[in-house]
Amino acid sequence: MASANEVPKLLLSTREVARALGVSDRFVKQLIHAGSLPSFKIGRLRRIDAGDLRSWIERQRAAGWTGGPEEQPRARERP
């Protein structure tokens, strides 16, 4: 249980997102690279806004995403 003085976590690392979703860190990075999951950099660190993650989950739920391998995000082709 969180204490009254605990600050809620607003930004998550790719590893934290992977752990929360029960997927690999590599899969989260693929989602980011494909533009499906918004993220940004703070210095050298990649972070995902907790609200953006919740929105992404809701979009997947609405679209009927099951998380199966046939639905993995594809990396964007480089020109």
C-alpha cells in the first residue's frame, strides 16, 4: 500500500512498461519505434508517460488486440 507522502510515478522506463504489460523490453521498444506507443527522451533516457500508456491500453482493448505474435508491431522501413 502506498504511503500518503509517496509521489505517484508519472514517467516509466521501457523496462517498467514491459514488466507492467507482461511483455519483453524489446517488444515495448518495437511499439515505440513503430509509433504506436508515444515516448520521449530525457537526456539519454527513454520515458513513457503513464497516461499515454493507459491510453494505449484502452486503444488496444477497443481494437480487440490480443497481443498475439501475428499482431506484433512492424518496424518502420527506412528510406
